[in-house]
Amino acid sequence: MKPLRTEGPLVWMYDRNHDVLARESRAGFERRLGPPHGRDVQGDGLGPTEFWLWRADCGLTVVALYRERTDSFHVFTDAEEIDHALAHLGWWSAEVEWRADEGRPRARNGWAVYRQDDTGNRHDVCVMQVRARAECLARLMEARAHKQWYAVEARGTPPSARANPPRSGWAVIRQDEHGNRVEVAVHPSEDVARKLAAAYDAEPRHKQAYFVEPVAPRA
């Protein structure tokens, strides 16, 4: 995975709705994945926080926060690709204390990553929406497996593209001196959206202003 640039506002630092809560020694995590890409002393009131940001070659974005106060890792990623993110981080179930998709039924349509052992027994690991990412997960898991191999096949009617979720929440709007407006971000939390707008506004920009308003629905 390649580190992402950390300049500018980092809105997920204020978001408590992480996708995975995990525990591993801080030193062990750094030995495997390198030093943190940044540090926030306040951690939005949660104490010193170190963070890592990556984008994998398959396109998946993974953000890991280490909270010193709780000695735990909070992971943010695409909510339907938690298995994929955990594989990139090199974690199995032993490190994971909680995950947002726990107890949810497996998707019926998409691209199934399945495991087959040397006796021919098969087991679906997960069903994903993007074939390239499913194939990436299969490669990652096979590289760690013993006497097992992983492959991908269609389940139901695989989507040709991701459906746009319903728009809701709060939009961060940029407006220039001529009144031209551009929506730069949307977040379900008004508080987080306002922190993001303030972070943008604090940057040295010429004749631009940022503000927050309820998100406009798609036409």
C-alpha cells in the first residue's frame, strides 16, 4: 500500500464511527507497516493519536488511528470491504475486537471470494461489489494460507457499477468572490462538517470562503 498525503484537513480524525476496533502492540504494528504518517496531540479530546493512511494498488483506502489512551487501533475503510482492509493490514480475527459488519447477512450479489482446501472443501469468505478488489483479497489471503487456495467467482448478478447511496447530511460548500459555489465534501454529522469547513477556511486561500448547509438531494 502507498501512503497518502496528509496535508490539509483530516475529517475522519473527528469521526467515532470506525469500521474496525483492533488491538496489537504499537511496536509490532510499526515493525510490520512502518512509522505513523502523522500525529494529532489532542485527538479531538480523545488524547494523543497517531495515524496511518494508505491507498492500495486495487484502489482501496485504509486509515488506521492508534489511540494511546485506550491502546487500540480504529480502522476506517469502505464499510463493505472490511475483510479486504484487514488482509491489507495483516490482521486475522485474533486482533479484531469489533467490526461494523458483524452479524450482518452476506451479500447475495457480487463477486465471491472463496477458499478451497486440499480435500476440495469450499467456503465463501465474503461477497464484494468490485471484482478487482475481490481478486486482490483472494491474492492476499492465498499468500498467507497453508494448503488452501482462494479464487473469485460471480454470485447472483454482480453489479456493473456501485449504486450511489441516498444523499443526506451536511455539505461543505466553497464559494469564491463571484458567488460561484462548489460542494467539496458531504458528511452525516453537522459537527464534523463544520470542523472540516473550519479547517479548509484556515488554509491560506485567496478570496474563498467555506460554509456548511444541509445537503441538497440528487436530482
